[in-house]
Amino acid sequence: MDPCQSSDSKRDTYGSNTGTDSKYVLDSDVRPIPSGDFASKDEAELAVQGKKQQTNRNFGFIGILSFSCLLMLTWEAMFTNFLSYMTGWQSTIAWQAAVASSGLLSGTIIQGMLVLAYPSYTFQSWHGTLLLYAVLVVALIFNTFLGRYLSFIESAIFVIHIVGIFAIIIPIAYLAPQKSSAHDVFVLFLDTGGYNNKGLAFFVGIIATVFAFAGPDGAVHMCEEIQNASTVVPWAMVGTIAVNGLLGFAMVIFLLFCLGDIDKALASPTKYPFIEIFYQGVRNSTAGAIALVSLIEVLLIFCCISIMATSSRMMWAFARDKGLPGWQYLSRIEPHTKLPIFALIATTTITLFIALINIGSTAALSAVLSLAVSGGLGSYIPPMALILYHRLSPKHAQNLHFGPWRLGKWGAPINAFALVWTVVALFFSFWPTSVPVTAVTMNWSCLLYGGITLFGVSDISL
């Protein structure tokens, strides 16, 4: 007979073991029956576990369902994971494009010097690709065989970076046969893009400046190789903007004062107006102009070395979080050198293939390289927006955990300004530099950026 049949002789209760009627029944063959009176089934079941009811049971089905759903926060967690993934994805793509961009810039400036030294030389795209490969090999050597000495080498080159600007400014300022007036430098604005609107032309033109300031987050991606990173990295980022901003502004003012024939500079066969400006500035001395340009070329090569180091670390870190195909290999650290060798090789290989686009279409390559700007800006927006939201939300502000370096009360205004500026810069980074627009002059970066973003979305959804 079933031990739980409705019979006093066969039924035991939580309320009593004497056969009295009770609502709460236990199979006595399965569990030992505690004695005593219980106010509810919950207390009786808890007593079976040898525990006494001590808390208030305030949750019902709907209450605990809500609690569990909010605890898991499925769609919010997915949204947060999505933003994290897209930030990493765009940053990785941006830094990969930056390697190719810096390498191509270094290679084509060498071509510009060849045009200046040998007027009969014909500017060929495939020459630029091969020169990019040469710069890439140099960068790879410094990041692998000389990787352990990279910090010391970069410190030595930094001295050239500071002193070099004076090596360029002083001779040209002294020798330049033609100087611009203060009115032309500070008041005159030119709209050579055909927009017929100086305000619009200004915003379209800021992309060159944005590109020059791209990559202050490079120190972040190297943080696992930096001593006292929580303090050193933010100061390095601020210091980078301060030093390069000051030097860059000084160089811009200097170039504007020593501009010379602007039409001739824009039409220079070297394809780089600054080379023509240098040439005119040293009174048409080819040797003098090449010497000055060579100084910039050396700095650009070491810029490429630094960008490759940062790009490989970004790829390695993202692969460590299983965010990239082949993460099992890309996330490995070579035990002897403690370097992400697989990520360095992958970065080099990607750049080799990107450079091949230059042989077929310079416009197509420019669209790919533009991801260095749009991808970088796109990766800045989610973190800035989220931290601003948490700063302004009393509910979430207490959950922010700051490190030893913080902006204090200025944090929220600076976050807000940075967010607006980044959105504006990203928007105008997709505009063509001149109108009317043709298939060649069209800025295809919006297409590439959208495609790369959609690819990232599809990859995270798989």
C-alpha cells in the first residue's frame, strides 16, 4: 500500500506523529519526520533539511521571477557584451589599418624624395607597395629580434622627435625667400574643396588633424608591459597630447608663415606639399630639402614600429578574450621573448595583403586606410558614453571604481565634450574632401566602416 494513502495508520504528518489530521504530509519511508507544529509547508520542508525558519518569506512567484530575470539581465548583459565586443573589434581593425597607413606614408615619402632628386622618375604605385614592404620588415625586426630593447630605442628616438622640429624650423625660417603675413596665417581661410562654405570646409578639413592625433590609446594596449601602469599610462596619454599638440601647432604656424607658392606646393609632383615647401624654404636646394625630409622619414619609420607594437598587443589582448578567429594561436606568448609573436606575424601578414590593393587602386586603399580614423573614433564612443552615463546617474555612480588617476569634478564635462567631439569627427570623416564627387574622389570609408561593423555584428551573433 502507498505509504501516503489517506489513512491514519499509514499517514504521518509534520504537525504530529500521532495520526491527527494535518495539511502537510511527508513520506515517512523517504525522510525522517521532524516533530512539532509548523505554520506553513515551507517551514515543514525546511525542517526536513534540519533547518529552522528565521527569515521572512516576502517573495511570491512574480516577485522571484522578476528577481531572477533582473539578476541575469540577459538582454542587458548581451548589450554590454555586444558593446564590449564592438569596441574591441573596431579598435583592432583601426590599429591594423594604422600599420598599413604609416607604412605606406613612409614608403611614398621616399618616392617623393626620389621625384625631387630625379625629376625623370615616374611615381609608380607598385614602387610604393614595395617600399612599404621594406618599412614593414624593419618594423618587424625591431618588434621581434630587438623587442626587448624597444623601450630604450624609443626613448632615444624621442629625443630626435623633440630636437628634430628645431632642425627643420631654424634653417627654413632663416633661408625662406618668401614669408606670409600674419593676416594670411591667422585670418585668411581658403575653401579649395569646392564646398563654398567655410564652416563646412573647416569640419571636412579637421580629419587631417584628427589623423595626426589618432592613437593616444596606444599606451593602454601596452599597459601589461609598463611598470606602475595605473598611474603611468594616463599620464603618458595626457603627456602625448600635450607634447605632440604643442609641437604640431608650432609646426603648422611655421609652415603657414613659410608657405611660399601654395599653388605650386599643392601641385607638387612629389605628391606631398610639405616636400615642395621645404624645397622652396631652403632656396631650391635639393640636398637641403632631402636632408630635412629624411629626418621626418626616420621618425615615420619609428612611428610604424611603435604602431606595429601597439597593433599586435591589441590583437593579442582581443584574441585572449576569444574575440578573433584563430584566437588559440593569436593569444599565445612566446615563452623566451615574452612577446606575442603570432600576433606580430598576423599583423605583418595583414598589412602585406592590404598593401597589394595599392597596386590596383589607390582610392580603394585610401578607403581601407581610413579605417584607422573611423575605427579608432568608433571604438572611443561606447566607453565614453557609458562612463558619462554612469557619472550622471546617481544609481550607477557609486559603482564606478576609479584608479589612482582621475579627473574629479571635471570628469563629466570632459567626457561630454570628448563624446560630442568624437561623434562630430566620426561623422565628417566620411565626407569627401572635395566636390563635385566622382568614383575616384568619393570617400568610401563610410562603406568600409559599415561593412566592417556589420561583419563584427555577424561574427558575435554566430
